[in-house]
Amino acid sequence: MSRLKRFTGRGSARVGAAFLLIFLLTAAFAPWLAPYSYKTQNLNDVLQPPSRAHLLGTDEFGRDVLSRVIYGTRIALAVGAIAVGIGVTVGTILGAVAGYWGGWLGMAVVSLVDIVWSFPTILLAIGFVAVLRPGLVSAMIALGLVSWPQYARMMRAQVLSLREKEFVEAARSQGLSDRHILARHIAPNAISPIVILATLGMASAILVESALSYLGLGAQPPAPSWGAMLSSGRNFIYQAPWLTIAPGLAIMFVVLAFNLCGDALRDALDPRKF
């Protein structure tokens, strides 16, 4: 059975992929899907409940909540993609170097991984954002800098198990350079666990960015970050609960989508099941 068939054969994978496709299309066509501008204020329509004019109501500035949730999809997916991209790039390079050459270089990478992992992820991210200055770009960089150890550890383990394989020895006997062996022979065979981790890491990055925005350290107003919407909506939780329900459900469903797809990928790419 092919990997694609094994992936699509799971009901949870199809549900996750469907949700993910919806979020991707929403982010891509946000200007056409949003009924209003996400930042246009209308003080005559403050805290209006859901209605035909505003399907998810309005916030304390009269802005349409549905439009802000739709545009918030762009921020969530961009943060996840860029943060995971930074983490994967840094982690796989350091992990490959540490696993292939080992020695003091490998021990230095392992020690650095242990140091980073000794701090809670959210606290370390807050520290990086505080140094870089609060903002969306700072949050992306911070999330990438706190997520790379998991990719480095996984890549190092994969390289350690592959560097003594027969096909690697054959490549060495042909006089190929270490860089060529790593790029052409080891990396393609070690990438599957990294893909799975990256998919699951997207969900984690979105959650942490929402937490940073909730604390005022992520996307700054008037950017429609779901975490910032939760933060402002908590002041009106009894008067206007739709302010927190809408972004909260958006976070829940996008994280669920990535987790379902990540679990399905893990089973589909498991070589023991072929």
C-alpha cells in the first residue's frame, strides 16, 4: 500500500486535511471572504451580538469579528510556517553535523540542546521576544529559536543510525565528499521523522504565538491575532462572549487539523508498516 493511500485511508487524516484545506483557502482568499475590513472601526456598532449584518458580532471598537477571525488565519499560518521553517533549518543542520562528525562538535550541540530544553518553552519565547522587542516578527524568530532542539535531536539520531549503513560506506569508497554524502544519501533517508515533527510543530507554534499575543508580546494592534482577540475579549466575557468563542474555536480547529495530519503522517511514513 502506498504512503498516500495509507494517509488518506484514515478517517482522522481526511478530517484533518479537510480542516487544513479550509484554513489555507481562508487565508489565501481573506480579502474576498471577509465582509468588512478587519481594522475599520464603527463606534455606532460596539459589542453588537451576532446578526445578519455581523455573523459573529462586533468587538469593543465596532469591528466585525468574523472579518478579524478570517484575517487572523493568515497570521496563524504564517507564524507556524516561518517559525517551523527556522526551527527545522537550524535544527537539521546542527543535528546532521553533530551526528555525522560527532566528537566535541556533537557534544557541543547535545549540550546546547539540553540547555535550551532546561527552560519552559513559553518562558524562553517570552525572553527572546523581550530582547527582540514585542511584535509579530519577533514572535516568529523567538518560536524558531526555541523549537530547533527537537529537530536537532531527531536528525542527530537519524544520522547516527545511517552513517554506518552499507550505502553510506559505498559512497565513501567512491571518494564522495562528506557534504555530498550528507545531502544526497543520508538526508533523504532521515527526513521522514522531521516532516512529522514539523507538522506537529505547526500546531505548537500557533498555540505559543497565541499565548504571546494574549500577553501582548506577539502581533500588535490592530493586527487580528487570535491570541490578542482572546486577550481583549476576556474583559467582556459575560457581556459579549462571542469575542472569545470565535477566536478560541479557530485556534482549537487549526491545532486539531495539524495534530490529526501529523498523527496520520507518522503512521503513513512508518517503515515498519510496509
